[in-house]
Amino acid sequence: MKQLVRGLLLLCFAMPVVAQDALFQEIAKADSELFAAFNAHDADKVVSYFDKDLEFFHDKGGLQNFDQVLSGTRSMFKQGTDLRRELVPGSLEVYPIHDYGAIEIGAHKFCHTENGKLDCGVFKFVHVWKKQKDGWKITRVISYDH
């Protein structure tokens, strides 16, 4: 009997780990694709990862909706900036949200050239991803520690 209980416990605890690993890989892939588009300065591709119901909370800039993020992203890329984003290695955390999607937490480094010098900063973020029929979409962003 003890072996049966032990086996069931191992099975119950092992299954979420596998699911968590798969979820981690899906979100890491989506994050990578989102910021490949960002680094290519493809505003339309970037915002295709955001849900129309987006709420983007920025500790310095306040709250923005989907249309404001779209407009701001297009404007930023039209300025010809060389702004790039890199995920800080080892910082990515992914947690499931039952019947919804996932929470992604991490740190990323943004760099651009200012006055002929490379200027970089590391900031923290939280993305809430919703699993939809057409793929993963970000519904909430919290960008902080600027």
C-alpha cells in the first residue's frame, strides 16, 4: 500500500513539472519572437503579440492601452533609434494561470547609442500571457525598476 501511495504522489508531483517545462519553453519562445521583432524595429509584428485589451503599466510612464502602445512603438521606431532588448540570462520565470495562460517574470537589458556612447539599463518586467486560438497574446505588462 505504501508503494502505491508513494507512486501516486510521485506521479502527481512529476506531471506539473513536465507541464511547467513545456509551458516555460512556449513562453520563452514567444518572448524571443516578440523581441526579435522589437530588435528588428517591426512595430506591427511587435504589437501582434499584444491583445486588444492590453494594459501596459510602466512605473515612470503610467498606464497605456493597446492603441497607445501601438502608436508609441511606431513613433519610437520611426525615430531611427538603435534601441535593442536582451533578456538577462537566467532571469526568466514562468508560472501557469489555470484556464487562462501564464505569468512571465524576468529582467531585460535595453541598449541604445546616446552621444556616441552605448547606454544600457536593466529593468524588471511581468507579462501576463493569454492562450488564445491564434496563439499566445500578452494582456498585461508591468515594467518597473527604471
